[in-house]
Amino acid sequence: MKLKRTIHQVFAIAKTDFLGIARNKTAIFFTLLFPLFFLIIIGFTFGTQGTGETSRIQVGTVNLDGTTIDVNGTASLNSTIGDTFVQALKDINFTVYEYSEYGDKDNNGTAAYDIGRGEIKVAVVIPANFTEALSFQYTIPTKARLDLYTDPSDPTGSMIARQSILGFISGFIESYQEIAISQIPEDLQGYAKVLADPITVSTNEADVSGRPLRWIDFMVPGTLGLVLLWSGLNHASVAIASERTKGTFQRMIIAPVSPITVLVGKFISCLAIVYLSAVILLASGILLFQVNLYWNIPAIVLAIFLGALSAIGIGLIISSLAKNEEAANSIAVLISVPLQFFIGAFFPLSIMPEPAQIFGEALPFTKLVNAMQNIMTKNLPFEAVMPEIIYMTISGLILFALGVIAYRLSLKRL
């Protein structure tokens, strides 16, 4: 009878806590829908394929190829290949702006001026002897030179633009080589082709999934790490602090309900919020982005539970130590916002500095992201993610135990 009454009390507390979230629109957003909001923004921005990405890259061209120059003591004025280069940029769907000079950042109407104001991401300066060099008009063979200028204040945009232009130039060179080689005797063309392009590189995607993968297919399971931060940690961080702010925590403790019963009820409520948010997130990924994932349900449920132990444990520590709900919310945001960039959901840890990689790998949320991506996109067996499962189990038990200790200490302060 006593056990039955305790179980009833646990679920009554969990139900009350859960319904409190349901009636609070702000809480619903931050605990249930914020990860989904993040996924939708990121997914629609970067997750689709074949949408003409190159048209978004603004390129400035300074074509000096039509300038009169001296070639072997003779004045030359030929812009044929330079004009072809600019037209090819337009044909391949770059957004091209043409300038008469590169100039400087203070001279309006120049390429440098527009780079400084973000109007273009990269400028290509075509030299005056571009056609003459590529058509072998010099007595001494002379290589053509292109100068690229990028915006150092926008490293990411500049890197994308630079790599796109370099890829275009590589293709342009291949076309030029074919035309040039066709002009030499036919019996020498085979040797010339090998000499001009001695190595062929074939780039292929390894079959790691058994099906085509898109960026968004990795993003959706990866965002489950955000569910733990925003649904688990944030909700748990106010579980006790909110009761303390409303003055109901003291009444709950002096009521014929044990402190552990209250804690278990709060834990079940937090866990329900985490799983509900995860279901909403995954369902939205299927409906909005048609993600094609593998569904090892037992492994997914277990991994989320173990990750939630860590999130709820940290939240309990915050909730038990914070003086009120406002303080708990502030601390939770201070912790969860930076952490979301270190769990590998958005950016691979491999591109970060070594200290950031070490920190990120130590987070149990990173292990969840790794496990979910391996299970849901690569269809790896449960044994393959056992190291992540073990790590989350140990860290979850430790952090949750610390949360329980902090909770019991908070009772002594009443």
C-alpha cells in the first residue's frame, strides 16, 4: 500500500510539473521547440541541395587584358581570352560585377571599395598580357597570372568564394589545354595531354550508409544534442528553483511526501520533456526535409536516456544552488548556449583548435551526437557505439549523483 501511494505521488508530481510547462508558452518554446526552431533555420539555409549555390557568390572582375602592352618590341592590344574568361564566369552562374580598376578601399567605383563594403566576396584581376601569354606570343614563354583579392573580415564567405573561383579556374585551364593541344601535330597530342595533366584524380563518396546522404541527414540526429541542452538541462535547472520562487517547495517538503519522491517526480517530468522534444524534432526532420534515417529504436531510446542523465544532473545542480528561478535560467543559458557549439551538431570538432576539441570530446552530449549520427545515418550496429554508450553511462551517473547531492544540500538550507 505504501509503495502504491509513493508511486502515485511520484506521478502526480511529474504530471503537475509537466502540465506547468504545457501552460507556459515561453517554457514550451525553450524546452520543447527551440531545438526544432534551430533545425528549421539551419536546415532551410544549408540543408537543401541543388539550389544554385554558385549564384549567391558575388565576384568582381578587373579585366586589364584589353590594355595596350609591349610584346617583343611590338604594341599589342588583344583581350580575346580575358573576355572569354569573364563571360565563362557569367555563364557558370556567378554574380559578376565588372570594374575598370582594382583601386583601393576609399575609392568608390573600384573593386577594392566594394570588397571593403561587402558588395563582392572576391575580386579577380586579369593582367594586360593575359591573351598574349596564353597564345604564346612572347619569344620567351611567359605564364599568365591572375590575382585574387578576398575580404579578410569575412573569412568564411571569402573561403567559399575563393575555393569556388579556384575550382572555376581549374576547369578553365583544362578547356584551354584542350584547345592548345589540338593545335600541335596529331602524333604528339597524346604525349602533350599526359604532360599537361599527368595525374587524374577521381573523387568518390565512400558507401558508409547504403543510401545517398545529404548534409541535413547528419544534422537531424546531431540536433538531438541540443534537445538535451535545451529541453533536459534547461528544464531541470528550474525544476526546484521555480518551486522555491513560488514558495511551494517548502510546502511540498513538509507535506507527507518524501524529498526523494519529489525528486523522482521532477526527474520523470524532465525525461518526458526530453523524449517529447526528441520526437517532435525527428518527426519534423522527416516531414520538412524528408530525411532518410535508420531507426534502431532501442539504441536511440537508450542513448537519449543516458544523455538525459547528464543534462538533468547538471540542471539539478543549477536548480538546487540558484536562489530563484531567474538566477537558474540565467545560469542555464550561460552554460547551454556556448556548449551547443562544442558538441559537433553544427561544426565538426576536427576544424576547431586542439583545446576546443579536447573540451568537446569530454562532453557527454558530444558522445550522444556521435552515437546518433552513426546509428541513424550509417546504420552501424549497437556494438560500434558501445564506447559512447559506456562514456554516457559513467558521466550520466556521476553528474546525476552530484545533482542529487546538491538537491539534498538544498533541503538543509530550508
